[in-house]
Amino acid sequence: MEPASHAGPHAADPHAGHAPVAAQAAENDPHASHAPQSGVVMANDPHAGHDAPAGSPGQPGMPADHAAHMEPASHAGPHAADPHAGHAMEAPAGEPAQSHDAHAGHALHGGHAPTPPAAPADAGTPGAHGAHGDHAGHGTATLQAPRTPIPAPTAADLAAAFPTLAPHAMEHAPGFNSLVLVDHLEAWNNAHGSGQAWAAKGWFGGDIDRLWLRSGGQRTAGRLDAWSLDALHGHAISPWWDVVAGVRHDGGDARGLTRAAIGVQGLAPYKFEFSATAYLGGRRRAELDVEAEYTLLLSNRLILQPGLEARVAADDDPHRGVGRGLGQVEAGLRLRYEITRRFAPYIGFVHERRFGRTADLHRDAGEAARDSRWVAGVRFWF
């Protein structure tokens, strides 16, 4: 029996203060008269909480197997160490306690106190939970050491992972590629007569240096009026722009004309395909040809393509109907349907107008200064 100061909820020992139900319990239970040590609980002893003699571990009269398992009360948890915790086994009235049950007559006291914080497990410390062989698993759970957190990436790490790439700094696989695009191959028939026209370009080479070929011309009334062919070397100066230089030859009704050519071409902001080429030498000392096109996807296969072309000459060339200043502007709007990506028929509308000295030369030849026509044609590439 415990002193009155130990009365109340038995937070550390679920069997502390158990009184024998019958007188025979004291005789048949070897632990019935054990008195608890003040502040000491055997957490891993299956007989924890049994009244023990006033002696402490190592004192005479204390069994050796009990003395080795005594632990401080701070390590005890509710019902964690005693497999018989909470067993209410009162003997019926008038009957003696079962002599063969060493724990018979233990009554469960309700109202267990909250479990104190569990101490870290230490397998190398005597009396630690889980260190008593056959009592392993009755102690508190082993706490795992915290893992080392992953450090946050530094500015140096980000710079090494995502370096700044200069234009064309990456190595390019060797190879020879080519593309030939017939952008316009069309015909018309209006009040001024019928005619045909074409515009094509192609390139051959690698990613940086290429040979560019460009050609265009027009045929009216069964006669080839004018045509041109450019042979240019193109060098990429940025991911979107090339510098081109080479020669151009003009043919047709008039005598042929060969000149030097230099210019730029590429993809302007807002995805405008742009080219500007200056032609130098011959009877026309200088001439500038500017072209711009835009591709508008109405659907995956239906595409609208507006285009604009303008020519400016530095002096007159009456044999070819070209005057100095702004000579000619041509605007077109073509709607194509791509049966495949390589082949697409189209219909369109083209308006052509001549200005200044160029308009005068065409009027003198009996031709109109402006012309509008509906066209139909195909666009393909290979």
C-alpha cells in the first residue's frame, strides 16, 4: 500500500497501489506485498508496479531480475511497458485468488495521467527502452535523426546550369541542306489581256553560309516582258537575319543588264518576312528593291498571305520603262489552301501602280499607269 501522498491518478505505474482482494492473494502472489519505490518505476519489467520491499536495487531481498530493470519514472508510458496493465481481475466474493496467477487480484485504476515526453532512445545506455532483450518493443519508439536539408541553389549554381549563349555559339553538325520554294506561279485574264507571272527562291548550304537563288518575271500577250535572276552568298549575322551579296542579271525585251547586289533579309518583328536589296552598276547606277510578306494562319490549312513590293531607282532607263525615284509599288493578297505542306493552290488579288517618271514612260508606250487583276495559282516547295 502506498502512502497517502501517492494517492490519485497513477501516471507512471498502472498497477501502483494495487491492494489484494482476498487474504490468500498475499500468500499466493510473490509480489503482493511489494511496495513501490518513491519516484522509481520499472518501465520494461513485466512486474512493474508490484509492491516491493523498501529496499532499492542492489539491496538485500530484491530479486536480481527485478533490480536490473528498474528505470526512472520519466521513461514510463501508459500501459507501454506492463503487458498486464489495465487487467481487472478481482476474485469473486468468497473465493480465494488464483494461486497459479502471479498477478491475480490486480485492479485497474482509471484516469491515467498524460504521457510525459519520451526520452531519445539510446541503445548503449543501461535502462534505455528497447535494450532489455525479451522486453524489446515495450519501450517508446526510436526517433530518427533529421535528414540534412537540400541547400538552396546559389547564383553561381544557376549561372553554371544556364549559361548565356552567344549567337551561333553552339556547335553545328556538318551537313548540306537545300530548299526550293516557288512562292507564286499564277495566271490571270482581265480587260487588259491575259498573262502569267512567277516568283521563286531557294538556298543551298549549311546553317551559317548559303547560296541563295532568287528569280521573278512576267509574261503578257504571249511575250516574256521581263525576268531576273539573282545569285547571292548569304551569311547569317543573327538567328533571324542574313547578309547577302552577289550579282543580278535582268533579261526580257530589252538588252540584258548585269549588276552587283548587296542586301539583308530575314524575319522582322511581328513575323514579317522582309528583304531589301540594292543593285549597283550598269545604266541604272543604283536601284533599291524592298519586299515584305506576312503569313496569317486562319486555320491549320487555310492561310492568308498579304505582300508588298516597292522599287526605287537613282536614274532613268527608258529601254526598260524605269524612271528615277519611286517607280512601282505592287500589293497583293493571296488565300491558299494547303492540301499538303508542300503543295497549296491559291486565289488572290493584285494591284500594281506606277509613279513619277516611270508612269510617264509607260503612258508614252500606250500602257496604263495602274493595273488590278484577280489571279489563281499554286505554291509549292521541295
